[in-house]
Amino acid sequence: MTARSAVACVLTVVMLAALTILSVPPAQAWTIRDMSVEITVARDATLDVRETIEVDFGGEQRHGIYREIPLHESGRQPGGRRVRIRVLAVTDGAGDSWQYRARRSGRYLSVRIGDPAVYVTGVQRYVIRYRVENGLLFFPDHDELYWNATGNEWPVAINQASCVVRLPASPGSQRLQANAWVGPQGSTERAEVDLGENGAVFRSPRPLGYAEGLTVALGWPKGIVQPPSLGSRVVWFLLDNVFVLVPVVFLLAMTIIWRVYGRDPAVGQSVAVRYEPPGNLRPAEVGTLVDERVDTRDIAATIVDLAVRGYLTIEEGPSGNLLGKRTYILRKTAEPGSRDRRGELAPYEKTIYQKLFALADSVTTEDLENSFYITVGTASDQLYADLTRKGLFLGRPDRVRKVWLESGWFVFGAGVFLLFIALSDESGSFPLEPGWALAAAVCGLIVVAFSRLMPRKTFSGKRAALEILGFEEYLARAEKEDLKLQEKKGIFETFLPYAISLKVVEQWARAFEGVLDQNPDWFIGAEGPGRFRPVIFARSLNAACSGLGSAMTSAPRSASGGGSAFGGGGGFSGGGFGGGGGRAW
């Protein structure tokens, strides 16, 4: 054996020894000589529990013990069933009362028994009486008590353990089902069961070691116990799961915040039909102001608007594949500003135009794939800035949305993270219950949902938005409006980009069916010259916009309630209600 191998062997032995030492529970100078539990099931489904715990402190001086009883069913599911426990008395079994204090501590009811000013030694008996509500399970074919009688969290051995369950009526032993288990959490080792006419007696067949317990299950026919009313169950649920109300309250709070900081101001006017776009707003600005976001249709409308204004032509190519995806060719026809009747190009328009023809005077939609999405992002940024600078938004909509969206996802992520920790915690040491973590996650989703509503227009912006809606109504209902449309030369093409941005291009084109007979000189269809049909043209243009949108936004892919103890998987030690443990103090 080499020196290196010898060192490795020694380290392995030392690590195994350390793990063995750490896994052994700390030695305790006291023991539980006997723990017997009596459970009386009442007709109204409440449980009267009497625990008799006989402790031997030996020569060690102690004040007494803590008895810690879980307030919910085994497991930590959010919104899971909980019990309501009220301590009635703590005595020594001979009629004398012990001083005690019962209070909720996390997911436990912690009962401290003993006088802080008095020490006791030797054998002591603690008889704890408490009443339990919501501690039974009700199934379609039977009712059931599934109870961890001793608990699996005592740091000492329990020499003897037993449990007696009594029902309010006598269905007969033949109509009862009973099971019991002993051992550590999850053990299926069976305990002793004696069925009677109105209940059962359960006993551990051996002393229980560290972190071992006795769990019992008794099932009986329907009708012996009256289930709690729906109202009682709802009240219990809300009292025990206050976190359920948190998202509701938070939703109301977010609604108030939106009304104060996100809702557009009232301008004292309604939507009225308008026969032209408001002010000097261009198609992309119109679409963005209405829905407070820049989408691909706004960018496509800008390209069509540039074509209408003489900067480029759009040529419809043949279908390029079996799926019928068509390629479109954009050809440059003028330099920026040289042919514009409406002043210089806006910054976002100039960005789009220059990037389209940065390498050549013609470009196909296929050329734009996997690269033009960056330009779309830049143009969108400039468009938001322009609208805010014009005083139409209080703050840039994209940034307002981003702040709320990121805040919401952060809260959601934190809630999910805490939920995972809470559900993974078997010891109960984590201070936050799963339900509160789940409530935080839901609140985060509420913020995410509100993020799209938080951008706020100014008074001028709101008034312009109403005017845009009136203009949209005119575009959509043009066939029923002014029949002098045909006399207004060029109105079809001029308003066409706005119709694209407002998603009413086919309705707008329908008004000119039979009126126009010439294809716009900036659009070259795949079928070549022929009779011009505005509706067919509009559909082709819609397809072109969709193709442009898909090409412009494509980015390259980067490299690579409780279950029955008698069915299903059955019961086990540590399952059901009750349980817990305790310690000396």
C-alpha cells in the first residue's frame, strides 16, 4: 500500500466515524416511562384528548416538560388541513394542577408545563387534556381518525406507549377498521390492535427509541359522527389560513395604486368619428399611443408609410416553400428626406430606413431574419422617447412596464423559492409556512398582470388617443360614411399605413372596392398587372406585414387534503394529525 493510499484510507475511516457520531442523538438523562393517550370522539366531530406522560428525570433537576403538538396534518402543503386545539387542563393525575402556558409557536401548539421557580426530580406525571376541532377525515364510504398518538419528535425513548379511541356509538367491531404503526417517520412496522364494540386499543409492541412514535387509525361507518357544517369549515379554513386573504387584499391595493398612478386622466370627452389622424402623429405613433406598446405591426406600418411617401417599393415574390411562406423584396428609391412631403424622417424612421438598406439598395425578408430584431429594438426605444418628449406619456411606457414587471417577477421568484424551502423543511424550524410563501408568489403574479396597465398618458395623450379611436372608427366604417372618398385623390394610400397600425386595413380597402382600378406604384404583386382589387391588395399587404414582422423579430437561436390510512399507499408511523413531541426544560 502506498503512502497516498494509506492517507486516503485513514481519512475515509475518520469521516465515517464522524458521520456515525453526528447521527447519534445526544444523550439524555431523563426518559419517558409511559405515554398513554385516550381519544374520545364526540358526536359533533370534536375530539377530547387525554395524554398521560410519565417522565423519570432521575436525579436531574428540571422545571418540567414542553409538549409540542402540530397544528396541521402531517406534511406542509399550502392550505392543508389544520386542527384547532384548546388546552383544557394539565394535572398530575391525582387532582393537582400543573402550572402551564399554551401558545402557538410556528406550526405547533407549544405547551410549557412546570413552574419556572420550582425544580422537580424523579418520576413526574403530566396529564394533558385538550379539545380538537377539524381532526377527523370524512370520506364517501367511511369516517376516520388518523392520529399520531405519541409524536415522533421526542429526544428520548418511550418505554411504553398505548392509545385508546372511543366512539360516541357502538357500530360493532365487525364494522370497524383499525391499523397502527410504530417506528420512525414513514415506518410501516405494525403495532398491536384490539377492536371493541365502540372503539379500539392500540399498543406499541416494543419500547420506542429516539424519534420513534405510535400512530393509529380507526375507521367507522357513516352516520356515527356528524361532519362539521360547510360554514364551520370555511370559517376554520380562513382563520387558519389567513394567507388566503393576502392576495385579495393585495389585489385591492394594486387597484387603488393603478387608479392613482396608472389610470389615464379623464378628459371630459367621448369618442367621436374623426376623418384624419390627430396632429402630426405618424402611423407607428398612432398605434403605440392607443395600446401603449410598440409591436411589429407598428414597425411594418412605418415601412409601408415610407413606401407611400416614395422612399421604397415592396415587391411580392413567389412562395418559397411547401408551407407557402412568401418572400418580399424591398427596393430603395430615394435618400432620407429627399422626397418627404411631411418634413424630415423621425429618428425611429431614419433608423429603420438606414438599417434596411445599409448593405444594398434592395433587401428581402429572408435577409432581415436573425439580424433586424436589433434594429427593431432601437427603433422602438426611439419611438417611446419621441412620444414621451411630445408630452403624450408621463413616463416612457416601456420603462414603466419594465419596473413593475421585474418587481412582480422578483416577488414571484422569491415566493416560489421560499415555498420550496418551506415544503422541504421536515423539522419545522423554517419560520415561514408554505401558505405565506405561496401568497407572496401570487402577489407577484398580480403585479405582473398590472404591469401592462401602469403606463399613463398625459391629458394631451389621452385626448389624442380618443381622437385616434374616432379616426379608427372612420377607417373601419368608411363604406358607410362619406361617399366623396373617391373624389379625394390619394386618400386611400395616405391613410393605408394608419389602417395597418390600427388593424382595420381590410375594412378600409373594402370602401374603395370598385372605385380604384390602379395598383399603387410602390407595391408590385406576384400576379403582375391586372384589374386592381383593393380587398385582395389589402390581404396581400397584410401578408406582407406579417412576413416583415416575422423577419424583423426573429433572433438566432442560442447554443445549446389528507389521504385515508386504509386505501392507496396506506398509512405509516408519523402520518395523520397529532404527533409532534416535546422536551424537558
